[in-house]
Amino acid sequence: MGAGRGRTAPAGRPSWVLVVPAIAAAALAVLPLGYLGVRALERGPAFAWDVVADPRTGELLLRSLGLTAVVVAACLVLGVSLAWLTVRTALPGARAWSVLVTLPLAVPSYVTAFAWLSVAPSLAGFTGSALALTLASFPYVFLPVAAALRGIDPGHEEVARSLGHGPLRTFLRVTLPQLRPAAAGGALLVALYVLSDFGAVSLMRYDTFTRGIYTSYRASFDRTPAAALGVVLVLMTVALVAAEHRTRGRAGYARTGTGTARRAVPAPLGRLTPAALGWCTAVVAAAVAFPLGTLGYWLSVGTSATWDPATLSSTALTTLGVAAAGAAVTTLLALPVGVIAARHRGRAATLLEQAAYAGHAVPGITVALALVFFAVRYVRPLYQETPLLVCAYAVLFLPVAVAATRAAVLQAPPVLDDVARSLGRTSFGVLREVTVPLAARGVAAGAALTFVVCMKELPATLLLRPTGMDTLATRLWTETGSGSFAAAAPYAAALILLAAVPSYLLGRHRT
């Protein structure tokens, strides 16, 4: 780099200032995959196969796939129907309903499970797990489908009606095929969410792969069975992603005509208005009002004998601390990857970005097992220490921060980077003085979102937290597991309240 001025990396090739930390971030992200391969085969392929071929593994597979299928189907029904009602019909208060049906995203699945289980213990098992996961994840379908409905050219539907097709036939034959990519993408997110969920199924006492891995880890000093189960879970995830990609195919429904896109005229509901309002009310009541009302009830019946404000405050501060550290480290790791993905093209840049997204394919419990393995063998002082937990958050949520950073950098004109280089700025100087300041709002939004998901994370936190340390999520899980619903309620309420602040700021940023 000479004297530090005037000579920078050639255009089109990322500088080492970005490449070195990006490689470090990618290596951390793929670490759990390497662990699974090494650990699962540690006692030989025959032993790993025996674990995979065990009837118990087959039972866990069927349970996980069955739960996933039911939740995905229910979320498609809820998400598509609510998107249609709020976007394409003359539903009274449509805009308010659009906001209300996205609120379940702020309520962790294990909080929803806690609310229903505390009122109806008989729901424990498959029914309760499916109910809690559906109510917590249907917005993943609603949001992309609603966006697609707003972007579809209504001319196709008008032509279909002019040819004599009724509203239902027009929807099934014209509108629904155009929604397929958005619905498939949302369904994939729901499926990945269900497969990786640990909190809701654990509280509902329903055995899936994540709970089976946790039980195997806790029940034996031999981690090979847990690793073998983790490999199966990752393969299931990869298969789902491939299936969604194949289902989506090359379908595209973009407008090709000239002129300005116009919005569809809202369809009158007529006599169906009460039913539509009742449907929206029922969903919001079950997904939002009921959990909050249940928390309010348990808070009202709780006393100083069931929960301690000092402990609650200490746990809340701990949660904020580890979540803030996780968000900061994750954002710093995501920055070079996001800049390279946005500013450079080529196989190496694509490989770095894809490696950073490896966390999407690895559930939190598997990430925790991987970090425990490497900490015990190579960096023993980090075992059961906060830095190891922060590393787990970075692996799990690096894709969230990378996506936000990449989008923010793409919005910053690259010509400004070139101008800064022509004025003698080094690669680091361009990054510090031009690229990061221009993308700061988007990077901050990604950091806020990462902060929220770190606060809610449960399985990795359970396995990696230092001895004696609790977060709101782990405390809620512990109290609910012992049936102390009044003692668990303050932690659930505090978690929702703390998550609501950055969620509100994110909403303001995006509007």
C-alpha cells in the first residue's frame, strides 16, 4: 500500500481490509457444519449410521416433518387469507388490521406456548406445539404475500372477470398462481422456523429433532449421537430449501407494459363483512390479545413469594448486556461481508456471502454443540463464558446483519467510493469516511433487528450461558418447565416490553 496514500485496491477487487475480516466471519459461520462432520464420524461411519437408522430417529423425523407440514399449511391459510382481506378487499380498518396481524412477530413462540399451556395444560403435545408455532409464525407468510398483492397488475384479474370468471375462479386461476413465489418463500421461512424451534416444543413436551438433540446432549457424555441427529436436521433444512427453490423455479410475474402501475379497486365484501371482521378478530385475539391477557392475569396473581423484582431487574440487565454484545459483534462481522457482496462481483464474493448465510441451515442447539466442542478442545478458558455465547449469536444471526448491510450499501452510490479513491483515500479510509457513513442507517437497523433476536434466543443460550447466569428467555423456560406460571409471567412480560422498543424503532425506520 506504499505510504498509505494514493494506492488502493483495483476497482472490482475487494481490498484486504475487507477480505481478511470477511473470511474470518465466513469461517465462524461454517464452523458448526465442520463440527457436525467431524463429530458425527468420530466413532466411525457405522456408529453414525446406527444412530441415524435407530427407530427413535425415524420417530423424531416423522414428528418433526408432521409438525412442520401442519404448521406450514395453517400458516398458508392464515397468511394468504389475511393478506387478501387487508390488501384487496374493502375491509373496514384494513390498514389497522395489517399492523395488528404482524404483531405476533414480536412475541416469541415459547411465550405463546407458555400462555396457552398455563390456561389449558391439556394442549401439551402435538396440538399445543402446532397451535403456538402457527400463531407465532404466520406473519412470515402474510408479509410477502401482502407485498405481492400490492404489486400485481390488476389488469389480469379484470380480463378474467370480463371473460365470465367469478371472483373465486379468478382468484384460484389468475391471482393465486402469481402469489406462488411469495407464498413459497414465506412457507420456507415458516418451515425453517419450526424445524429449528426449541422453546415451544420443549414447553409443550413434544419431542422433535431439536428437543431430541438437547436430551441426547444432556443425557450422555458422548456427543456423537447428538451430532449425528444434527446432521439429519441440517440435511432436512437443505432439502427444504432445495424444494422451495424448485417449486419457485423461474416463475416471474413482473409487469412488462408501459405506464404507471395502478392499485386494484378493493372488492366489496357485502354480506361477508361480519365474517371477514370476525376472522381477523379471532386471529389477532388468539395470537396477540390472548398471550398478553394471560401474562396480565399471571402478573396480577403473582406475589413477592413467586417472583422477585430485584432478580427480574438483574436478569433484564443481563439480557440487555449479552444481546447488545451479540448485536455489536455480529454487525462488525457482517460489515465487510455485506460491503463485498454489494460492491464486488465474482465467485469469491459469492462464496463469502453464501458462507455467511450458513447459520440459516444450522439450528441454535447445533451451533451451541459445535462451540462447546471447539471450546473444550482448543480454547478451554472460553467454555461457559460470555464470549462463547456471543459467538453463538454471531453465527446464528450473521445472515440478518449481512442482509441489512448489503441492502444499505447497495443504496449508497458506488461512484462516491471511486471519487474518494481518486482523492488519495486508502481502502480503509474509503470504508470509514464514505461507505459506512452512507450506509449507517441501514446498518443500524440491522443491528437493532439482531439485538431483538439475540434477546429472544433460547437453545444456544441454555447450553452456553455461564454458570449462574440467566437471561429472560432461559428464566422463563425454567419457571414454566416447573409449572410456576406466576413466577414465569414477569420474565415473559419484560422480554416483550424490551423487544418492543427496538421493534418500534425499526418500524419507524422502514416507514
